[in-house]
Amino acid sequence: MQVGPKGWVVLLAPAACFRWAERPALVARVEQPARLAARASCTTDSAHLTCTQAEAEAYCSGLSLDGSSDWRLPAEHELHTLVDLTQYDPAIDGTKLPNTAAASYWTSSPYALASGQAWVVDFEYGGSSSDTVGSLHNVRCVRGSRCYPTSRFVVSGGFVTDTLTNLGWQQQSSPGDTPLVDWAAAGWYCSDAGSGLRSPTLKELESLVDLTVASPPTINQTVFPNTRVDSYYWTSSPSASSYGGVDAGYSGDAWYVNFDSGSSNFDWVEVDITVRCVR
């Protein structure tokens, strides 16, 4: 991540070809008439602007920054690249992206499983969930192309290569028909499976969520058949807010992805759920 000279941030990440407004929508900024009109029914606290999703989209489309006016509201997968899971309250690099509220931010991604809802990213802890489009959430704008390939996956020999991330995934869920596993056992299972496999990070596993799927599981069901909706999927990412720290033993929380809804959250590390390994 590289800070630009005029209020934007260049995100240096695989397949990322967009720039972020360095600061979120702040009340103290001098605003143009189009932006004032866009937030006519938004609310404010001491520093931040919260809007409905439609108002957030209008705010970004009316933004002029760094001589550019092609700003837009980011998709969920784009906005979630800014989450820093080693931080919380807020879960972001506060040096390069200051004044971020420890709260949810709107995305342009509709929630395909229910009408009238869209995705938000929570920058208090770092998860994603959906909310009704009339709810009030914070705003951060982005510019640049939506550079995600339409044909991402190559299947061969029980593995799936994602051409977006260059990661290789087990096509089937693990551990298959064996009992579900806790967080530590999920990591051991993947390591013992060989072939350089490991438990994925939250951002890696979230990259498989397909937000366009209208019925669960929220994943490419042709490429990843039999993905479970009756169990969450572990990631290797501990929650930064855990008490005691998972690295010190079996205390604390770690992140999972729920492919029934596409959302992410954290739970106690001794809960038994499933895992999909990556290399």
C-alpha cells in the first residue's frame, strides 16, 4: 500500500488495479454542491458521515479528488482488501488510512440471497455481513477498473487454481466424511495432507465467496461441489481482539467463513467446524 500525494492511496496487491480515497467521507471537508445534495438525508457524528447505500453511491460519484471524478463505491471484495486482521477498533492500517471509523462501510455489492440488502464491511473487527440498503453506514470511495477475471478457475486432479490470486485449493471440503475439527486441528489436517497445503487466511478464503449466487452455498458450485452450508469453514487468522491469544494455547477466537450466507465472523478456537485447504 502506497500513499499518494493528494488524498488517495494506491493499493499494491495481486490483481489490484484501483486507488482508494485516503480518508473516508468526513464532515469537516469542504464539499461540492453535488456531494451536499447526495448526502441530504445522511447523518453525522463529530467526524464521520453515514448514509444509505444509494446516498453513498451518489456521494462517491460526485467526488472530485486528485483531479479525478471517476470515483465510485467499492465492491465487497475490493473494500475487504483494506482490512488489517492484526488490528481492531479499527481493523485497518491507521497510518496510511487515517480517521477510519471502527464501524461498517457500504459496498456496491447487492446481497443476492435477499432483496433490498447489500454488503457492508466492518472495520471494528474486520468481518463482512449484509444489511438493508436504507440503513446508515460509513463511506469510502475507490477509483479504477474492476479488474477481476470472469473465468478464474482451472480444475485439475482434485485441485482448483484461482487465476486471480494464484492460489491452489482443494476442490472438495476437508476433512470429508470425518468428524469436524477445531481450529488447531484444522491447521494440522492441512499440513498433514502434504503437497504444501495449509489452512487459508481469512482474506484468502473470502476470495472464494461468490456474491452473485442466489441460493447457498455462496461459492462457484460447479467448481467447488458439495461445499457445506451446515458448517462454517475455519481460516488460519486469529482474531486480534482475542483474550489470551490463540498462539499461546487453546484460548481465544479465530475467523471463519460461512458459505451459507457468505459472511465472516470469529468464534472460539475449540469449536468443531470444517476446513478447505490451500497451497
